[in-house]
Amino acid sequence: AVADTALLERLESLSEPQRERFRFPLGPMTLDYDDLLGLRLNELVVHCWDVEVTVSPDAALFAGAVVQVLDNLAMIVRFSGHTTGEDERVHVHTRDPNRFFILHLGPNEVSLHNGDESHEGELDLPGEAFIRLVYGRLDADHTPKGVDEALVDRPGVVERVLDRLLRDLVEDDAHGFALAEAEQRSASLRVG
């Protein structure tokens, strides 16, 4: 909490011109001011859930941040997705909030874009569940309300999305979990 407070105070102290020039290298990415704040929010919300779920299996992401975390998912998908040379688009509809996305599982990149209601969602689930799917934290033991019907309707879509998003994760400090765990979570969805 002390480090978060110090970071936020430092970022808030920057003038508008400093914020516009701000660049922060992070592995293969270079983040601007808004990207860094968005990524920090995402990580804080998801990692707080990681801790909370150890004592409360029904724990949920902080509801007040779900919209903002959804807005920042494109960067996470771009960074964590793995290409296989195939080209596929998955139309995603989230409830609570009501949003539409297109997950492009492309031959050279994986990306997430805003969609519209003109395409029925192949994957229809609550916003929190989509966030946890992207982060590799959606499994049979920790599934938010409203997800079962989506898995029953289109179970193969969830499996494909998990496989493409989590294929190349390895245990490191940035992700905090191993590929084996991600594969186990994917397998638990296939069983249901």
C-alpha cells in the first residue's frame, strides 16, 4: 500500500506536458501515462482478487473497477496472446457491463477491439468473467454467476480462447503463475 500510494502521488504530481511526454519501458512494451495507470489498475484489481480468493472462494473482482479494467484489456491481450498462424475472430458480449468486443486471434498477432451488437456474441458472459478469462483466472472452482450458460452454449469457444491467450505463459514475476496452472484451468473448463 505504501508503494502504491507513493507511485500514485508521483504520477499525480506530473504536469500535463510531463504526462504527454511520459514513457515507461516495461519488457517489450513502452507505456504512456494512461497505459501505465490502466495497467496498474488492472494488476491491482486482479492481484487483490488472487489474495482474496484464497480465503473466500466466492470472491469477486472489485465491481467498481470492472468497466475500467475491461477498457484496458486490449493491452493485456496483445501482450499475453500467442499466435499460431491461424486467423479467427471471436465475437464477445459481456453483461454487467453490456459491451461488445472482437477478439482477433490472428496469424501474426492477438488483439482485442471494440465490437458492436450487429454480431451475436459467440462468447456471452459477465464482464468480470471475461476479465478473469483473459488473465487466466476463470476456472470451474472460481466461476462468477452467469458463466455456466455461456460455457454450455459455446464450450469450444472458451477452450480456444484460453488456449490462444495462455499458450506461452511461463512462470515469472510478471504473471505470478505457471503455464501448467493455466493449462490445468483450461482443462477444468473442458471437463464441465
